[in-house]
Amino acid sequence: MRFGVRALYQNKWAILAFAAMLALLIVVPLSPVLDKYTMLLTFIAINAMVTLGLCLLMGYTGQVSLGQTAFYGIGAYISAILSKTYGVNPWLAMLIAAAAAGLFAYLIGFPIFRLRGNYLAMATLGLVLVVYTLFRELGSLTGGPDGMSGIPHLSIGGLHFNTPATRYFLVWSFCLAALVLSQNIIRSRTGRALRAIHGSEAAAQSVGIDLSRYKVKIFVLSAVYASIAGSLFVHTLRFVNPQPFGFLASVMIVTMAVVGGLASIWGALFGTAVVRILSNEVLLRFGSLDIIVYGLILMVVMIFVPQGLFVGLRDTFQRWRLKRARQEAPT
Amino acid sequence: MSSPILETKGLTRTFGGLTAVDGVDLSVESGRITAVIGPNGAGKTTLFNLIAGVYMPTSGDILFEGKTLGKSPPHRRAALGIARTFQNVLLFDNMTVLENVMSGQHPRSRYGFLEAALRLPKAHREEERIVLASRRFLNLVGLGMYADRNPASLPLGQQKLLTIARALATEPRLLLLDEPGAGLNALEKQGLSELIRRIQEMGITVILVEHDMDLVMGIAEWVVVLDSGQKIAEGTASQIQKDKKVIAAYLGDEEGAG
């Protein structure tokens, strides 16, 4: 009975929260008061796709990766180079970039997932350093440290995504689609296999789960999410340089995932939003000391709310609802 | 009841200089409850790990239903019909009790990332079937009312039953139970014996490694005794209890020989 009540509240309030979020998202770029946040929210949606991939990999499957910005950068640069230098259709460029990032993740996935824990973290960190250095040093292709500008925008037929509002709706469509697809995966046979690997690799194998196959598959999916986010990023900003794809950016992605809740799909969005809003609205005042503040946030959340703010808040809210429901119920 | 479901031939596994399993020939009759006993360090769990594919034999061969298992990895053996539980439980604490059992249905369902992500009808149908089957296995071990709980919140006895339900959910023909009675009280052991008999009635061959002699003598129809990696005796429970070599292995050589 108790579980029935809990499930009911969870559902009703989850639907309400989702509807409220959608309504807010639609209102922001159209309202004269809130439209100054359009750009910030656009970048939150792009970042959230990268964070989401990390949550699937780290939070659900238990495989640490500090390398997600490598795939983010691969998507960004392949899209930029193909569409600007070679005049390829931006959508096709995005598709090629995603396929390349996925293939790259697949190829390095089998050797890299022979490693566990700290060793896996170090190897994925190495990946970021290698890719970042390539972006900076292959000047004739990537524009070096100065980057490339004048990257074309995306369009469908006569609809051009060249204003803040149109880009905002485009990017959020991708982000919400990725969130919903991921939610469906987690609630399926595949999702159970991923969570089983996190729970106990030996037990997962004993129920017929092929460890390396599932680890590599979710790694590929996270790479494809990151790559698409990278493509959207360059077609939105119409400019690219190596800076957003380095080591610090990778640490930021981990911070966003941890703050939201590693094992939580919607926590990925929530954590990204919290960290980005903080960095845009508050942390600017700290100048270059902001990285210290990120470190502090990471530590405080890990110590006091290890399941992440999103999960922490949701559970607190549910307990409060249950308590009220019990008090109101005639005994 | 006559053909062996599992055979090992000269099965040997060494770790560095230590021979954990040493030339073991086994023939496990289909449908018969078989117990593997022996003092600590006799190689019982290593034998299980060899059958389950966690370790590969140094030499020798394992045949399941007449076919060699070769170097096939654990997950493929689960799909072939070999299930197991672990001495140290190893439940998935990041899932509910029911989801733990549902994960056992993994090798008996076939839908992947794409069907799941897009919620195609096939995924829906499969999920409904998996939930129904898993509830049946959960009820079989008597944990139906704890479906939505976290497994870590259950007492050890129920956690062990849950690992059996998870193993049964893989729909095996051979079930390996690694010390299922350890840490259970007398009443729970009684229930465990009944459960193992019911599993036998389902047509599943059970092999158990167990230290509890009352449990073993009560349910095992065939007992294999290992000592220092070698098979020193096998037979019915009453034959084993009278075997001189077995008594020697358990009580120490001097007393046994005298």
C-alpha cells in the first residue's frame, strides 16, 4: 500500500514538474523579460547532452570517464571543418561527425575498458589531452589556438536557425530527445544490464551479460551524444577554438554530472543548469579563482549529497508529501 | 535420469605453484541433487568457477550436455543454461528486488538499445513478459512481497533466496549453489532444503557446495568429496559418511588412519 501511494505521487509530480519545465522553456525566448537568458539556456542544453552521456557511462554503468570533451571536440571540429572548409551540408557534417566519434569510441573502447577505476580515469584523461593538442597544433586544418570563424548555421528548407530563439528551440529539441531516449534505455533490459555491471561485474556475467559489449555500447552512445552537442555548439556560436574541449572543461562536465546526480537522467540536465547558471551569474566575480569554487562545490556535494542535488531534492520532496499524506489520512 | 548433464575430464587448474583443482573427473547425473564437500581450501569454489567460466582450466575439459565448453566466457555459459549463486551474495544494490530478478532474464530476452530507446512494441511486449516471469520466480522463493524493496535492506537469509531467484530467472538446466546455507538459521535452512527440492522438481539439476553436513546429508542424492584439489570419494550420503578417506580428510590423517 505504501509503495502504491509513493508510486502515485512520484508519477503525478514528475508529470507536473516536466510540464512546468516545458512551459518555462517555451516562454523564455518569447518573453521580453526573460529573453536575456536565451543564450545561457541554449548552452545549458548543449552541455547537458555531454553530461548526460557521462551519467549513462559513470552513474549507471560505473565506468569513469574524464574524456567526454574529446568527443564533444571531435563533433565540433569535424562539423566546423566539413561545413566551412569543404562546404558540406551542415546536417550531413553533423551526421558524419557523430558516426566518426562513435566509430572512434568503438575502436578505443575495447582496449580502454580492459582498465578499471583510476586507470580508466587516467586513460580517458589522456584521450582529452591528445585530442586537445591536435586541435591546437593542426593549425592548417583547425585554425590552431585562434580557431575558426564564419561557420555556417543550420537550416531546414526555408527555416534558418540563425537567430537566438530559433537556435534555442533547435538545440532544446535535440537535448530533450536525448534525455527521453536515455530514460527509455535505462528503464529497459539494456538499462538493467548497465546497472548490473555497476552493481557487480561477476554477478552481471553470471546472468549472461557480456561486460565489454555493454560497456563499449554505452561509451559509443555517450560519444555520439557529445559529438552531436559539439556540432550544435559550432553551428550555434559559428566559431570554434580548442578552449572548450580541454582538461578543465572535462572537469566541469564531471562537476555538472556529480552536482545533478550521477545515476539520474534528469539530474544531468539539472546539474548542468545549476553549474552553468552559477558560473554565469555568480562565479564571474571570482575571476580566475572560479576553478577553486567548482572544486569546493564538487567536494561539498560529494560529502553531503552524494546522490546529487536532483535526487536529493526529489527524495526530500517525496518524503514531505508522504508525511503530509499520512497526517491527512483519517486513521 | 541416466545421461550426465555435466562431465569434467582430468580438470586441472593451477595458480602459480598451487594446484587448486587437480585432475578431477566428475559425472553429474541429470536431475540428481549433487553436493560437493571438502575441507577449506579443497578447491570446491575453484571447481564452480571453472564450470561457470570465471577461470579457464589449465588442462582437462568440461562437457555440458555432451558438448565441450572450451573457452566460452561466463555470459555465454549462462545463455547455454548454467546458472550460479555466489558465496558472498553479490546482489545488485542499485536496483530493486524485482529488478534483480528481471536482470536474470537477460539471456532469455532479445531486444536492444534501439527498441528500448524508441519504446517499440517489441520492447513493451518483452518487458511485460519479463516482469511476469520474474514475479513468478520471486514468489517461488517467497519474496513476492518485497518486490519494490532494495535488496540491501533484506536480512542475509532473504538475500540468499533472492540470488537463487535471480539465477532461476536465467532459466537454467544446471544450477550451481555456492554455500547457500552459510549464515542461515535452522528454520531458514529447512526452507532452503524444500526450495532446492522444488527446483529439482522443475527439472533443473542442482550442484551445491556446502559446509553444513546436515543440509548436505538431508538433500544430496550424490556426494563428491574433494581434498587438496583431488576427488577422494563419491557416493550416496550414507556411503560417504562411512568412507575412511573422507573421515581422514575431515579429522586429520593420524586419527583417520588409526
